[in-house]
Amino acid sequence: MEKRPVTSSAKSIAKNIGIGVVTPVLAATIIYFLGFNKNDDADFKKKKEATVQTWNVFIQNKGIFSTVMKQLASSNDLEVTRKNINHEIDVTIENMENIKKEPNADQRVYSTIDITAQQIKEIKPLMNKFLDDILAYAAKDPTEEEGKAYILQLGEGLKTEMAGLRQRDSIRLAVFYDGLNKDYNVTLSKN
């Protein structure tokens, strides 16, 4: 049998096959080494329990914030409303920081809390500007009909800005949420 010289295309094919085999093996080794592997040992169970518990407390705090903010909007005194909204935002952010004191939860829960707390911080100036604009317009002594139309217009603008805040981080938050559910084989509450 005659020995043929190895061509560059044969070397390329061998190289591609080698890379195709080596890459997944290296990736699996790195994942195992970094501790991203799913296992049933005590540490995994402890992390899963802490992650689920921390997530549930986070969702509960978001629900409380939403409920309180809706109730605050029904006040007739705009300065009292402003004071209460600002207070509720500050309290909610502080509560979210306290949730992060659980040392054993998955880092993606803490990242989700950080992103949500930042969004809530960004709501504060939007709400204050909204209230400032209403008070400035009210000082012009418009008719009731003009006032309602102006507030509706402002409200639509506020809704758009709030939707932008929510949308901005939605992909990252969805990836965290889906990853947590998959890695811990759970279905975490969304609200």
C-alpha cells in the first residue's frame, strides 16, 4: 500500500474534528470545576432551598410595593402622595437590600434584586417630575376638563417611561429566571 502525503484539507478536517470533540469536553470540565454542575449533595440542596426562599421573599416585597403604590395614588393631596411615594420607594429598596443578606442563595437572585432595586430607584425622579408637572399646571388654574386632559397626557408619558424601564432589563431578568428554574428544577413565582 502506497502512503499518500497528508494534504492541507485532510489536516483541516482532522483539526475540525479534534476541536469538535475537545471543546465540549473542556466546557464540561470547566462547568464541573466551577461548580455549575447539578448534583444532589447537601450543598446543592442548601443552595436550592436558600435560593427558592430568597426568591419568594423578593416576589413578596415586589407585591407589597405594587399594592402600596396603587393605594397611595388615591390620595387627594399631591404633597402627601409625593411624601408617601418617596418613603415607600426608600423602604422597598432597603427591604431588597436586606433580602440579599441571605448568604447561600444563587447569585442570579441577588442580581435580579439589584436590577429591580435600580429600576425602583429610577421610578422616584419620574414620579416626582410627574407630580411637579401636575402642581405647576394646577397653578395655572385650568378648567376641570383641561386638567383631566393634561393629567391623562402626563400619565401616558409616565406609563411609557415606566415600560421602558421594565423593558430595558427584561431579557437579562428572563435569562436569570429561566436559568434558576432549570438549574434547580423548580418553577419560581413571577409575581
